[in-house]
Amino acid sequence: DTEVTQTPKHLVMGMTNKKSLKCEQHMGHRAMYWYKQKAKKPPELMFVYSYEKLSINESVPSRFSPECPNSSLLNLHLHALQPEDSALYLCASSHQGPSYNEQFFGPGTRLTVL
Amino acid sequence: AQSVSQHNHHVILSEAASLELGCNYSYGGTVNLFWYVQYPGQHLQLLLKYFSGDPLVKGIKGFEAEFIKSKFSFNLRKPSVQWSDTAEYFCAVNARRNNAGNMLTFGGGTRLMVKP
């Protein structure tokens, strides 16, 4: 299985809602990532988890809360979002270790905040 | 901090034309380099990657890229494009940061349109 899956595919939420994005991989990767991609822009790194621990937070607002419950799952909890948070949210995973590794991307969740 | 520049934002070619997309990066240490493609409405797919060894790397769908260390460049090439190559192309650099994890920094992307 060389796939990263993400659910839901599309999500529409109001500014007062609480929702979660889910990401799953079964490639044995111990590094997982969240990226945000606005239309016609490149993906921007949000968070990196290494061995289920948060290792990088790229100064993301606290209304985004990541969680890595186990080595295969990565969640992104959303609360009190703003319309400008509407974007494609991409999850990725890779092997972790002393050498560099390719990241595998999921299809993304397209989020619309009303 | 590392950065990646893609100088061509939009490229329009006719089918069978040759393609070269520029990518320059700024980072003083060891890097790994990637080209990803994003077809309309689809997710990012890896075209090719450079980790070490032969600086000329071949990827999927007839694409290749050359790593020129002295120029900090990793340009993407294809001798003859097809209409199905219409997509957004992203160059990316992967450099470890304080052993905290792998960080991918993307260039701004090049939107390629191939006219049939």
C-alpha cells in the first residue's frame, strides 16, 4: 500500500464550527506532515510530526490543532476558522531517519469556511 | 533559510515542442531536490528526485532534470510535450532542519499549458 488517504474530500464549515481532517498511511512512515495550499500557490508547510511527536510548527495559528494518535494516523482539528483559511489541506508522509526521504502526498481536503 | 525560485510562472507550448522549466534554490548544505506535478483537480505526484550520484535524473512520463551544483539549479526538461502534460509543476527542496524532520520548501510553481 503506497497511498496516503485523506477524509473528507470536501468540507464546508462555519466560523463557529469545530471539525477535523483525517489522514492515514500504512507505509510504515514515521514522519507525517500537514500542508496548506491556496489556489494557484505552492503548498506551505504547517506541521511536521516525527515518531508521533510534533517536531515543527511553522507559526500556525492555534485555531489549527494537529494530533498524531498513532504512527498511521494524523488529524488536524479546526475551530473558529476564518474565511481566509479556505484552502486545500494536504497531508504527506515519509520515512524518518538520518538520510533524506521522499514525501508521499494525499489527495487533500478542500476546505471552505463561510 | 532555504528558498526555491521558479522563474517561469506561465508557459504555453504547442504539442511536440521541447520544454525546459527553471528551478534555482538557495541553501548552503546538502539538499535533495524534487519535481512534483499537479494535474488539474488532482493531487501532487512526484515526477523525479535527486538525492545523490548522477546529476542527470530521469523521471516518469519522459521527464528528466539536471542538478548543477555550481549554479544551484535543478531544471526540468522534456524533449516533446503532449497535451496531457498540461499541469502545474513545482520544484521542491528537502533540507533537514535541526534533526526535527524533513522540510519541503516549494517553488512558486509553473503553470504549463500545451496546445493541441
